[in-house]
Amino acid sequence: MNGNTLDVIVAIDSEGILNAHIGESGKPATPTSVDHEYIYAIASRDGKVEGLFRDGALSVQVSKGDMIRWRELDLSLSFEHSVMFYDLIEGFPGQPQLQALSLGRPVLKGGISRKGKPLKIVQPLPRQPTPQQPDPPPEFLQVPYHYWETTVSQCGSEADLQWYFLITSNGNKAESYYKWQVCLHNTSD
């Protein structure tokens, strides 16, 4: 990790979301919106806290060209669910945006677990709709550890981000689709 990389951990309370949105499973293209009370985020650089998520916003100091790595994790203590980002959109449809960040993309990385085995996660893979199945459930594939990467393209601005995420059951069955809106205040350092 270097001074040009900001790491953001997004902790999602899947149990709280599922309990608050009973019967609202959403679809990959039209996920259900969730409140900020179920999402926690912290940004760090070189082991020091740089920003906390409060009142729908995450404020961080960055420079043009800095990389932001986003990771998601589930807060549930029951280990019955997992969470996975599957899309990132800056702005809202029909509204002009500053494009403060580059388009987010997932980055796969290898890793070793505490037991010395390759670290793998289960990644949902979108499937193409068909006339018989207009909104098909995703297939799942084990992949190495990952994060989402964006690059700061404008400083001193706000970026309205919409993170799309999936909650899966312990058996890797897609249970529901959600989106979380966060305003990223990226101030110059």
C-alpha cells in the first residue's frame, strides 16, 4: 500500500437489511434501496483512518490520480449470509455528473488463508436474460480475493455513488439485490 492508495471497507448488515425488507428481494437491474443505518464504511491510508461514513457521506482527502480500493464484508454474526458488490454507478440516470472517479472495476487478487490454502470467494456471475427467463438468477464461481478499484479524476468535488450488492445465503443462493447510495466528498490534500 502506498500514499496514493486509499482503502475503503464497507461493512453491510445483511441480517438487518433482510429483516427490514421482508419480501423485497429486488432484481439485479432494479435492486431495492437500503437505508444508511445498515451500512458502515471506513477509509484508511497507510494504516491511518482517513474518513468515516456519516449521514450518507464519506469525506476523504485525495489527489487526482489516487486509487481508491473498495472492499465489502458482511457484519452478520450468524455466518448465514454473504454480501458481494456487483456494480458501481456514479450519479443518477438523466442527471449530468462531474465524473469525479473512473469507472469502478473489480480486481481479482490471489491470497492465502490462515490454513495455508488459496483464499477464494464466491462471485456471482450475471446471466443473459432470455424470453423464458427475463430475470435469471446469477451463476456462482469461486474466484480469488477481490476488491473494486476506482481512480480519482477530479478533486474538490462530490461524487454520488450507487453501490449495487447482492446478499447470498450460506449455500451461495442469491437471496436479494440491493443498492446503497453514498456521497463521496473528495477534498484536495
